[in-house]
Amino acid sequence: MKTKTLAFIGGGNMASALIKGLIEDGTPPQNILVAEPDDQRREQLAASFGVRTVDDNSLAANEADILILAVKPQVLKAVATALAPALKRKKPLCLSIAAGIRHASLQAWLGEDIPLVRVMPNTPAMLGAGASGLYAPASVGDDQRSEAEHIMRATGIAVWLDDESQMDALTAVSGSGPAYFFLFMEAMENSARKLGLPDKTAHLLVLQTALGAARMAMESATELEDLRRSVTSPGGTTEKALDSFREHELEKLVDKALTAARDRSIEMSTAMGED
Ligand SMILES: NC(=O)c1ccc[n+]([C@@H]2O[C@H](COP(=O)([O-])OP(=O)(O)OC[C@H]3O[C@@H](n4cnc5c(N)ncnc54)[C@H](OP(=O)(O)O)[C@@H]3O)[C@@H](O)[C@H]2O)c1
């Protein structure tokens, strides 16, 4: 893996997050090649990471052992169909991180015999705290799966999905998920201010509490339900707040919201595949 050439098509935010993680993990910068149309962006990438850059996608594809498609979904069809002839010779492992573009659509654009893994990362990848879902059909072998997983682990955790339809649920959970937590933190912050805490104090307390709770949940083997019970004394303050959430059917609200996100993901994927 450390001797292979990794080529990125598109050198934007998500590509930068992956490049940073890969270099920190020991991938030599000279083994990373980025195809990016914007001159300034190319200079920035070369200066920040020491990677090689080109302005021609096919040049990058010719050299790639592994190709990561990191352009916006709206341009992916044009980019992928233009790359197809260059991929025919070497047939590199391809990863697509484009939201909402189904495996079958991309496979048809790139060529049916190109090994292809579909990935859905999320924004905390920028901090190395991402959560990515990966899907590939059975034709993609174990070695290629482990290469794809290694790349995505550079920005956080990576989980495999057995069935591509689970990608829509994953989008509703981890893809859109950071925004749900931001909303909840905003609501707590607003309430903390109303209860009389200064702005800065309210902000810090909410953020640190969210981080502390997430770390407790990550770092202990205890179930979430038991963690919740362990901080809820009968007749105490926490119980009062939780009773109020229950009375207003928080769980039902969360379920409705995630189902709506999942359904929208299905709708968008269908529309993008038809374009
Ligand atoms: N950011 C996220 O949190 C996130 C989460 C999940 C999935 N994704 C997926 O990751 C992909 C990239 O997202 P991003 O946020 O990194 O977008 P981005 O910052 O806009 O990066 C895309 C890059 O591709 C370049 N580009 C445009 N047309 C190109 C072409 N024909 N050939 C080569 N490069 C081209 C863009 O250059 P110009 O700016 O000059 O157009 C830009 O630098 C998307 O498909 C998105 O769905 C992102």
C-alpha cells in the first residue's frame, strides 16, 4: 500500500482531509497525485502536503494504482465517463466518495470491469473523527477491500455495509448526523442563556458536555441506556428533564427525522442516477 500511487480526482475539502490523514498515517506524499483544475488549489495542496498535482484527470488516472473520485456529485458523470478510456489499461481500484451516486450508475460510467467501492464519509473526517460507510459488490476482492478501508480509516472509523440500500440509512445517521447534534447543542445553549448563564459560559458548558458524553459512550463498554440510568438519580434534576423529553415524544421525533432523511437520500440517488 505504501508503494502504490494514490490519485485523487478533485482536490477539495474531503480530498484534503483524506490526504492529511493518509500522510499522518505514513503514506509518502510523493505517492499521492491530485488532479485539480484550480491553479491556486493545486499550489496550496503541493505546499501544504508535498503531494504532486496535475490539471489533467486522465494523467492522474494513467498513473493511479488506486483512484479516489472526490468531485461533487453533479459533475461526477461527466468526469467518470471522460476517465473511462484511461482506466481500461491498468484497471485501478476506484473509490467514490460522492454522496448519492449509486454503485451501478458509477460502474456503468467508469466501465463494468473496474473494481469500485462506494464510500460515504462525513464532515468530522476533517478532524480525523469521521465515520465512513463502504459498499462494494462481491466482485471486489479482499485485498482491494482492505486497501479501501485503510484509506478511509485515515480520517476516522470505517464500516462495511452488506447491502447498498443501507447507504441511505447511513446517510441519514452519520452523513447528516453532525447537524442533528449541532441543532441539539444550539437548543441547549439557547436554553442555558435563558436560564441566566453568560453566552460564553453557556457555549463552553454545552460543547464540553457533548464531548464528555460522547467520550464516555465511546470509551466504556456500557450500553447507552445503562449510562443514562447511571447519571439519573430517582427524583433528581436529570430525571425531571428526561421525563419532559419523553412527554414530548423525543424518540418519535428523532425516528421521524431520520426516516425523512433516509427517504430524501433515496429520492436524490434515484434522480442523480437518471441524469
Ligand atoms: N464535505 C463533506 O462533508 C462530504 C461528506 C460526504 C461526501 N462528500 C462528497 O465528497 C465529494 C467532494 O466534496 P467536497 O466537499 O470535498 O467538495 P469540494 O471541496 O468542492 O471539492 C471538489 C473539488 O473538485 C474540483 N473539481 C471540479 N470539477 C472537477 C473536474 N472536472 N475534475 C477534477 N476536479 C474537479 C473542484 O474544483 P473547483 O472548486 O475549481 O470546482 C474542487 O476542488 C462530493 O462528491 C461529496 O458528495 C463530502
